[in-house]
Amino acid sequence: MKALMFASVASMVDLFNRDNIDILEELGYEVTVACNFKEGSVYSAEHAKRFMKELEIRGYDVLNVPVPRSISDIGSMARSLRILRKDMKKKRYDIIHCQSPIGGVLCRLAAYPARKQGSRVLYFAHGFHFFSGAPAMNWLIYYNIEKLCARFTDCVLTLNREDYIRANRHFKTRVEYIPGAGLDVKKITDTRADRSEKCRELGIPDDKKIVLSIGELSERKNSKVAIEAFLKADRNDSILLLCGMGPQYSMLKELVYENHVQDRVFFAGFRDDIAEIIKISDIFIFTSKQEGLPVAVMQAMAGGLPVLCSKIRGNTDLIKNGKGGYVYDHEDKDGFAKGINRLLDNKKACDIMGRYNMNVITGYDKTVINDIMKNIYLSLGAQHER
């Protein structure tokens, strides 16, 4: 039996699909991993190259597909379709697992002939681009494309309630809800960190409370509001620590310099020690405009932090207002500022909310997700055999 694991970029495979690859292998599938190994990942090209090499060493076939990040790059999309269709024709996959908006569409279009020959296609939607409050253009383009592609998809997976309800109501295919892509909760809860040592490593003061934010520095993640809210909170006893890189890095650095707060707002860049950083932090802030089910919020919950987050799909699946933290409109700088002060001034409330979040997040642990994924793969395999 053969399976294709496909995503637009290497980081999506690395961060969200290692366990899925292991499950497929455990079930007896020869796995090919295909994605854009050269561009688009949330980490460096060198990191992606190392990941590709690791997969090859482990014995997996790897395929570089030039999936673009923009729908205007017609040339790269056409090349991706040709590469995928040729590979599918050659290997005759039993299961094709794809994800991400552009990559998911390209893969399902490429798989159309293979599906007629018996291949079963699984699409994991990590968050539709159409959602309550999304621009009308998103609905016009992405909703109609996804609805069409669902007709030649054997199973659509959704990881938040809003997407599940909408897809189940309007898509003509099997739709399943899955609570996330799988988080190693125990690994985070069991992590220990020396605060002074970690602060020294990060180049931040160890006598200040830490307001932590994790995510790509992009328009979508809306980190500008996190910075502005922190400045409005006007805390001399605290710092804001941003972990992540992205296209808005220079702009956000300039914002910090313009406000002369280089000693209060720090940029840590891309980090592979997130669990340790969470453990030395006091509260978590997440001001994103759009999410599927945010891993960063889940990590903060597993680390026992209270969370201030935007009132959007995905976030509200995880954070119950007043119980695990507080939710605000994604542009409500005053609200986030009040939330920062409210939590930093009440250690007891932080502890209670942190424990609440640690309890809730157990339902999103990778052991739960892996059982669901195994059963879905088995059901698709059974369909193929018929």
C-alpha cells in the first residue's frame, strides 16, 4: 500500500504531520512526502533542507513541489500540477492526504484521475479562508473553490467547530471534526526551565514579568496590536517578548524604536525552545485576525498560562472568556491593555486560569488526535479495498 503526505510547505509537514506519517507507516503504507521544500516555510531554508534530508535518511521518498503562496503565480501552480499528476500516475497511491488552501486545491485537482482509479483523498482544512467576518472576496473565491473541490474529496477534516458546521452543512462529502493537529501536552507540562538562565540567554531582564506572544510577524497575526496594547498598559514591571519571524519584523522593530521602548519590547526570533519560554512567562497574548486552531495558544494553555486572545474562530474554541483568560476584538487595544493589567495585578486569577487551561487542553493531546487519525486512515483504506 502507498500513501502521499502533501502540504504546501515543509514546515506544515514537520510541525503537524510527523505523527500522521508514523501512523501511515505503522498501518503498512509506503509514504511519500511532497511539499515545497525550498520556499514558504515559517523557518529558514536551511532548516527545511535539514528536514528533507532527515526524511530521506528515514527511508521516505521525498518530492519537491513548487507550490506558491500566491494564487497569482500561475506558472508555479501549473508546474505543481504536472509534478503531482506524474507522481500519482506512477505510484498509484491508496491514500492521498493533502492540506493548506492552495496546496490542497492543487493536490485534489491533480488527484482527480487517480481517484477514478481508486485512490482515496483526505483534505485537512487547517482553517478555511472564509469564516464569519471574512472579506466578501474570500467568500466569493475560497468558499466556492472549496465547495467544488469537496465533490472530489473522500473526507474533509476540520479542526474548529465553525468550519465543521459550515462544511457539514454545505459540502457534498464526508466531513469530520478533529480537535487540532495534535499537541504533545505532557512534553510541555513536564518542561522545566531556569528563569534566570533562560532570560540571560534571551537577553531580557529577569526581574520583570513576561507577557509572551508567539507567532509569525505578519498582518494576519496582528502583532502590532499586541505591542500597542502592551504600551497602553504602561507596565514598568513587565516586558513583552515576541517569538517568531515574518514580513512585518522590520516594521514592528521600527515601531518599538519610535516609541523608545527597546528595553520593554523584545524580539526573540524563531525559537525551538518554546516550552521553556512559556514556563518562564506570566501571561500569553495572541491578537491574530484569522486562525484555524492556533497551536501557539494550545502551547500556552499546556504550559499553564492565562491567555488574552482575539475573539475569532479557533481562539474561542480554546479560550472561554473569564475562565481561561479574556477575549477581545482583534483591534481592541484598550481591551487587551486592560486585560494585561487585570492579569498582571492578580496572581491568584492567573493561577486559576492557568490550571483551567491545562485541564481543557488534555482533550487536544496528540494521543487523542492520533487515535482519530488512525481510524480515519483505516476507513479510507477500507473504501479503497472495496
